[in-house]
Amino acid sequence: MRNTILVMVGLVAIVSALSAQSTPQHPLPPPPPENVTSSAILVSDKEPGKRLIVEGRVFAPDGKTSVAGIYIYAYNTDAEGYYSATKTFYPPRITGYVKTDKDGRFQIRTIMPGRYPEMHVPAHIHFNIWGAGYPFQYAEEMRFEGDSYLTPEMIENDKKAGEFALIRPVTSGSDGALHCNVNLKLITRTNFPGELPDYLK
Ligand SMILES: [Fe+2]
């Protein structure tokens, strides 16, 4: 009986440790192309969905100093909530690379992502960020105010991040597109749990 309890305690510890890891199921980005600029268009004009323009800025861990030369690999689901062209999860189809400008700014033009089919997960955009001496890292996903899948806990926790809150208000522009902005804060160590390829070191 005692052994059984010990085994159970051990299993609980292992499961807790695994679930504490950051999103290992997410794919790593491909190598960045040459001449990445601070803005990217992730979708063609024919892509179904509402146009969404995200203006972003990347800051050092101090939350005050903007950082130039940071690579950002952004990706999101299509309007139906699928990442891949074959309506499976990965690899993502709507993707793009930007590199922050001298003020740490970037812009991506995409569509408002759909929510994962048959799951209660808020719509979101992923950002993988690294460069300028900072290691590869998964930023927390950006989500959108008003999404009915956001729980009160998610909203409360997000407010604590202040200007780095990631549940973003969305406005409609006179250009017919939706607009939002986001601030991302770098961390000093990678949160990728495995060995990184050379191009991400
Ligand atoms: Fe996702």
C-alpha cells in the first residue's frame, strides 16, 4: 500500500513537471529569409477572413528599453481555426517573419484568426522571438478583447501585465481593416525545452 502511494505521488510530480513546461508541442520556425524587414504580409488578398493589422513593439526584460533587430516569427490559424492547409494543426500556413526596427517596432498584416474547431480556446496569434543577444523564446499568445472563450480568470491575470497585457482591444479602421497593437517583453533565457537548431541560437 505504501509503495502504491509513493508511486502515485511520483506520477503526480512527473505530470506536474511536464505540464509546467512551455508549449513544447509548438513547432519551431524555419530559418529566417534574407532581408527580413519590420513589416510583413502574412496572407494573400484572396485569404478568407477579416483583415487584421497588428502594430507591435518589443522591449527588453526591464519593460522600458525597446530592442531593435529582434526576429519575430508570427503565425495564426485561418478563419476556420486551422493552422495547416490540410485542416490539421501543424505546420502553420499563415506565417511571416519580421525584424524590429530601430525603435523596436514591427507590423504584421494578417486576418483575424478563427478559433480552434470544437475547442474552447480563444483566438490568438503566436509570436516566436529572438535575436540581438536574446535566445529563442515563445512569447505568450496575443488574444482579443470580447472573445467569448476568454474566462474571467484569463482577463484578470492579463490585466496584471499592465502595458504588456496580451488580450488586446480591436478597432475598425477607415481602411476597412481591424487594428490592434501589442507590446512584447523579452526574457533572458529560452523557454524552449529541447536543443535548438543553430539558426535559433
Ligand atoms: Fe495556437
